[in-house]
Amino acid sequence: MSIKRNIYSLVACIFLAYGFCATFVNAESSNTGTQDSISESAKIHLTEEEKIWLANHPDIVFGYTSSFEPLLIENENGEFSGIIVDLFEVINRRLNTNFSMYINKWPTVLRKAQDKEIDGVLVMKSSLADRMGLLKTKIAATDYPTFYIRRNADFKIESLDDIKGKTISYMKLAAYADEILKPYKDDINVIECTQSHMPLKMVADGTADLALTLTSNIYTVAKHRYTNIDPKYTLWQYPVEGVMGIRPDWPILVGIINKVLDSFTEEERNAVYSKWGALQYKKSFNYALLWEILGGISVVIIFFIWSNIALRHLVKRRTDELMATTLQYRTLFESASDAICILKEGVVVMCNKKAVSLFGYESEQEFIGINAQTVSPELQPNRQSSKELAYARIEQTLSGNPQFFEWQHQKKDGTLFDAEVNLTPIKVRGKLCILGVIRDITEKKEAERALLESKKKAEESDRLKTAFLASLSHEIRTPMNGILGFADLLKQPEIPEKEKEDFINVIETSGQRMLNIINDLIDISKIEAGQVVLNKEATLIHEILDDVYNFFHHKAKERHIDLICDKPLPDDAAVLEIDKNKITQILTNLVVNAFKFTESGSISFGYKHKDNVLEFYVKDTGIGIDKQMHNIIFERFRQVDITFSSKNEGSGLGLSISKAFVEKHDGEIWVTSKINHGSTFHFTLPYKPVQKI
Ligand code: ADP
């Protein structure tokens, strides 16, 4: 509720309260009007004798008591008002006299009247006046006995019989009460009171069931705020009438007073009674009630305003807190390194910037609205349908089981990437949705793959080394056995010269083989250590080719293999700045291998001039090499057949040494081969011919 609205309410309430109280104010003014009309309208016709008598008796005093409210009411300042006072004032005004009032306790008043210390009693029972020997005027005031009852009483009073069994409070010495209650005295309990408000108080606080007092006592009800009791049953058949008692020696005054009493019309009397039956009620409530109501309203409004302000502060604080929290979450959401989406019925309804960029979309608007299938390929790596798998995951999540799994996603441009996906069920505005967190794990996957690869390689390398060591020991032992065995044979004295020569040849060959192996090991160690140094010099490559040809010519002949050497360029165009030994070693390696793996046919070698390179080749018609091994054989220790039973000698280092030497010359080496159709090894050298010195 706003402060404005509170103020409107306050104003409305003040008007209401004012209106409520204004009703009484109006009643007061109307009664005052009645009183005025009493004094104005009446004309009293006194005889000359009466006028003279009055003139001679200016100090007439009438007595009364304040015990009978509202006949006479004394306020806290000792001022008097009430029905008697009104009547008395009217009498004085109409007779133009100055009668005064003596007020004291009732017995004192009566005694003084009897002793003629005062001249009369204002209102008293006719019978009492008789008993006291006072003269009586006509009826000055009439009232009626009335039963007062609590508003929430559980019984009704509609006839005198209804008082049976009840406790009834009333004023002591009230003759009308004695008369009314007498027939029922055996059926009722009575409480006699000495103060006029007590019978009513007893009903109000529940001590008595009924109070029997006068109709005019409604004034007392209002004065004492006995708000829970009402006058309920009035005994109109028992009027309580009062006369004025006048000292016995002044009958003339009785006549004068009677004239005034006669001048009262019925309306005038009723006006006085209703004034004291209702007006006082109003008076006692009027401003106090107004202030009470306003006070109450103000308290309520102040409370509302206070609570409103407090509430606004609270709301503001909570709003600020909420905004700060929202901002924090938003920042977290936006700055997250993972893509975050909220899916409703399988469709993206919210996402962060990372999601947009990860899937390669332009903007959030473009990304929102797409479904899970759009960002997945048709099939996952396990060949299962993405649609079916995604559906199952979503179902599981919605039924309360969060999902964590690897997924292959597809970007807008069709690129695939591996992701880790975390799906959690959440409620958004009461609707069950899915919070999806997608992490790109491409790098992780690649690292995994690389790790696996290197693991495989390490294992392979380990395996190769084992095989190498085995083959190395075989390679070394074979020639060593040859050397030692034949050297031993040479010790025999009677060996023919021819055999001796053969033995020495075997020892030489074996020694050479050992030397080759040792050279290979030294070379590969140098390569490993990065210590290969080229001794370049201007070299006629035809010389190298001729050397190789000459070296293998006899072997080819022995094995009935055609050995062909091709040298297309003229000598002066075939001089290059190269390390002659290393190029010779490369060609020798390749030709050795060709012999190793060729049973029959031919081995041709040479070069071709292509643009800015010379492309060397060694071609055989041997066993050929499986395509899968074409690259691998250039790695260290690699052999197509690494089994122990391999009949081919070799350490598996020749090609890797050749490759390192070729690359050192800025060339390339490769093989083209088909199993059982022979192999051709190629390597290039940059063609920058120089002059031979
Ligand atoms: P090795 O000392 O074992 O010959 P290489 O590095 O020279 O070592 O060769 C590696 C492997 O390549 C050989 O073991 C063989 O399996 C294969 N290879 C090399 N040259 C040929 C060829 N001309 N024909 C068939 N296989 C070959």
C-alpha cells in the first residue's frame, strides 16, 4: 500500500468519524431549539395577588438531591444540570422569578423541607409529600420503570413472568420497584443498591441478570459506558410520577407553580426527557468518541505508514539483494567457459554467449529456438542415432536422473566436435525444464588420442628395441661365429692353400659385416645426438653411381640379377656440392636392400632430372612392401618382418640413417611399392650443379 493511499484512507476515515459524531451534534442543536421554544412560547397568567405575593417572596428555595440522575446531575466541577434543572429554569423564566435550588442528600433535603428551612421539594412522590405534610402541585415529572438487560443475555424479557429465576438489581427505597417485584419476591433474587448507577453496573458486569430502574436511566448507561446493556422492557402501566412539595403555609405558591406546569405541552415535556435520555448520551460520547476514533484511526494509519515504509525498505533491500544476486548469477552464466542452455520441451529457450560461439551461431536470437538435433550429427561415433540417444537422455533427465555423458556435437557450419554434456532437471516458472552444460573437449580428446598414440608408440618402440637387440645379437653373432670358427680352422697345419684362402675370405666378409653394423650404430647414435655433419664437396654423382655399380656388379652376376645403372645428364651437368660418402652410403644401403629382397629379375638405379631436383631411385623386382609400411620402414629399427625367423639380415637402421642423411641434404626420401611387384626407393637432392675442381 502506498503512503498516498494511506493518506486517502486517513482523510476518508476522518470524514466518516466526523459524520458519525456530527449526528450527535445535530441532535444537540435540535434539542436546544426545543428548550428555547419552551421558554418563548408559553404565557402564564398570574392574578394580581399572585404577582404581589411573588414580589414579596423573592428568595424562595426548593430542595433536591443529586442522587437521582438524570433528574439532577452534578458534574466534576460541582455544576448541576438535568431534567429538574431544565424544568426549574423554565419555571423561573416563565414566572420571571429567581427561585433558587438547595441541593443536598435526600434525607437532609426532606428534613429541611419539613422544618421550613427550605420552601419546597422539586420533585417527590405524591405519597411522600402527603406523609411529610407538604402541599402538592400537579405532576411535575413522569418516568417509567424499565428493565435493563445485557445485550448478549441468553434469555429474553418480554413480560414480567420472564423475571422469574433471575437476579434483579434496583435502587433501595424505589417504591415502584417494591410494587413491581413484590408478586415475584419468592421467585427472584434481589440486590438493593444505594447509588443510581449501581443497578445498571451490576447487569453490565454480570452480577445481576436484570436492573429495574427508570427509562431516563439510559443517561446513566451512556455516562458510565455500559455499552453491553440495553433498556429492554418498559412497564408503561406503572408510571412513576413526581409532584413538587410546597410548605403547607404557602398554598398560593402551589397555584402559581401549577399554572407553570400546565403551561408545558406534551411535546415540551417529551423534549426535555428525550434530551436527557439521549442528548446526554451524545454529549458524553461526542468529542471523546471522535478523538478516540481519530486516535484509533491515526494509530492504524501510522502503523500502516510505518509498516509501508518498513515494507518498502525491506522490499528495496530485498530487490537490491536479488538484483545483485541475479547480476552475479548472470555474470557467472555469461562468463562461464562452458556453454549453458535451458531447454524446454527439447528446444533452447535461454543460453549464454559461450553457447552461441561454441555452436558457431551469430547471436543468441539465432540460437534460441533450435532443438538438440540441430546441433548433433545424424549418428554418434558409435553409429547410433543421435536423435534416439538424445531423446533417451532427455527422458531420463526429466524423470529426475541428471545425465553426464560424452557427445559429438555439430556446429552450424557442420563441423563436428566432442563435448561433455551435463543435463539437470530444473523448474523455470513452474515448468519442468533442463539445464544443459556443454563443455568442448576437443583438446582433451586430442590429448587423449596423442597420449594413446604415444603410448602405442612407446610400446611399439619397446617391442622394436627388444626385436632390435635380438636381431643385433644375431647380426653380431653370425659374423663373429664366422670369424672365430674360420680363424680356428686356419690353425690346422695341413689345410690346402685354396681352402685357406676361402676361410680368410669368410673372415673378411664377416668382419666387413660387423663393421657395417658398428658403423650403422655409430651413425644412428650421431643422428640421435644431432651430431651429423656433412662434408660437402663438389662431387660428380656419376662417380658415385659407377662405384656402386662396380661394387655390386659381381654379386648381380652371381645371382643372375640384371644390374642397370642410369646416368642421364652429361658429366659436366652432374656435379653437385654434396657429402660424397653419405650419398654413397645411401645408395649402397638401398641397393643392398634391393639385393636382400629380390630373388630374381633386375635391380636398376640412377637418377632423373626434374626441375630443380635430381630424383635418385633404386628399383627392384623383389617382394615389394605393403602400403601400410611405406612410411614406417623409415623409422628406426623398423622392419616389415621383425620376427626372429626373418631370414633377412639387418638391424632395421639402414633406411632411417638414409632418411636422416637425405634430409640433411634438404632432400626427401620415399618408396613406391606393391607387394610382390617390387619396390622403388626415391630420394631427391637439390639440383644446384657446380664445377668440379
Ligand atoms: P634392414 O637392415 O632391416 O634392411 P632397413 O632400414 O634398411 O633395415 O630396412 C628396413 C626394412 O624395410 C627391411 O627390414 C625390410 O623389411 C624393408 N625393406 C627395405 N628395402 C626393401 C626392399 N627393397 N624390398 C622389400 N622390403 C624392403
